[in-house]
Amino acid sequence: MTPAADRGRQFAFTIGEAEGADAGERLDLLVARIGELSRAQAATLIANGHVLVSGRRERASYRGETGDAVQVTVPPPPGRDIVAEQIPLDVVYEDEHLLVVDKPAGMVVHPAPGNWSGTLVNALLGRGEPLAEGGGEERAGLVHRLDKDTSGLLVVAKTDASHRVLSTALAARQVTRRYVAVCWGHVNADAITVDQPIGRDPRDRTRMAIVPTGKAARTDFVRLARFDAVDLLRAHLHSGRTHQIRVHLASVGHPVIGDDTYGGGGGRRLAALPPRRHFLHAAWLRFRHPVSGAVVDLRSPLPRDLRHSLAVLSGMPELDTHEDPLDVFGFYRTDEPAAGARSDGAPDALAG
């Protein structure tokens, strides 16, 4: 792969269409947030002509208009190559076209300011295998992402052709991603759908929120078990917005336990969770192979910390040593009640 210092990084977005690119916001703020840059860095790029709005230069104070196409070229900092590191990874599937990693909680997916080393991409480069270059070296091969403290299955493309096919399939909702979550309290139906747009929280731009101007987002939830203080849920993503499951559950009053950002961080002792860990795990991934078309069906049992938490919350100590507690609760079944309807047949109040 070409060193980042030699070729830099480029990204583009359309105001009013890209997630978080809201009309009326200052150009420097938009570029900083979407490009994961500081405001000062964004302002410098704009002043030096590295940011074009529909082909023209604008000031940092320019207020973006719906339909503006923004193109950004970010020269990499001097000497800021993405370093290959020898970090062990749990690779659960691999061939010459792609691999699937079972990412541990606490690992950042790609390098960015504040996290230039120790990331999944650093570890992937350290394996010495080819990776797709579609997203730039700092996002080498990544087809999608997981939050730092969310564990589980993540697809990485080795070739640009595989990256294009997998990215298209993801956008067309042809990649099945199912997560296991534990939320505080009890949802009011065995199967619910939360279909609410997600965008940047206008009161805190580091968070996401349900906002009318956000991007369409739908999550189906199936309750697998109800315990004293929490529900065990299976979540099926129909879109891939930032923090989607966490925001949707918080929006209906049942945040993910351990989620400090969205109100679920209290009661860690009750949940037997370590610091900075929330109970969310990408446990089931299903997609068609980008070359052969064969179905790839992969499962990730609960990691040890979540297995122990579930044993404590459920009052079932035997789960602590079970090979895959998700099997006990029928996580991999597909004959649950339809989401979007209450078990008594009435419309589901949580859907709105």
C-alpha cells in the first residue's frame, strides 16, 4: 500500500444528504466533524484551498446549503504514517478476498487524532496481508465499523473489488448484522421496531440523537429474556447510523446497560460490568461472498466479560462457563414474533 505520507487523504460529502452534514452550519465545523479533525485543522485546510464547495473555494464561516458537494483533501501530518503493529487478532474467517475479525471491546477500529496506534487497522497492517485501499490507509479494508467498546464481528476487504461489492451490499441492506444487547428496564412488547431518524445531537455534537433532520434509521428488537431489572434483546440493524442501537434504545427509555454516553452507565456493580464497557456485542453476521456468492454465516459467542455479566443478571451462574449462552436464549432462532407489533396485537407504542 502507498504510505499515507505520500498520497494524503480525501473525503467528500453532500450537505443535507450525508449523515451529520446539516444545512446552515459553518463549513469549518462540518469539515472538522465529518473528517474527524479539529476545528483549527479544518480552518487551515479551507484557508489553503484544500476544501472545495461545488468546485469553488469558500470561507470557513460559509453556511452550507442543501445540495452543496464538499470535497476535502487532507495532507497527512509529516511523518504520520500508519504503522503496522504486531497485535494479535481473532480472525474467524479468511480467504484471498476478505476476512472477518472478532473485535475485542476497547479497541479503536481505525487511526485518528488521539489514537494513532493500537487500532484494528494497525493490527491488520501488521499481519502483512493485502488490504483494499478504498477508504485510505487509515481505513484500510474496512467495510463497516464498530464502536470502541462494542465487541464482535467486523468485515474487512482484501481487494478493492471485494470492498466495492461488500459496501454496495451493505448499503442495499443485504448484509445481516444482529447484535445482542441488555437494556435497563423492560420494553413493553416481545418484539418492537424503533424507526426514528438519527443525527448529531444539537446540544452536544459528540453525541447522536433522534432528530427530525437526521438520517432514516430502523432497528428491530426481539426480547429473548426478561430478568429482574433488565431485558436481554436481539437487535437487527436495517441501517448503519453511528451509535444506532444505543440511541434507539435510549430514545424509548431503555438504554444499554453500561452505556455512559446515553444514560445506561449506572448500576455497574449490579450488572457486573468492567469500567467503560457496555453490554452490546455484534454476535451474528450473514452475507453473500463478494466473489463466489456463497452465503457466509458467522457467529461470535459472548466474550467472557459479557458472559459473566449475563450470568449475574439472569441469576443463572451456569452461564459463566457455557460455550455460547446465546444458544440458551434462542438468539439464533428466526421464528420470533414480528417486530413492530405488540404481543396483544395492539400497535407498539415504542415504535414511535
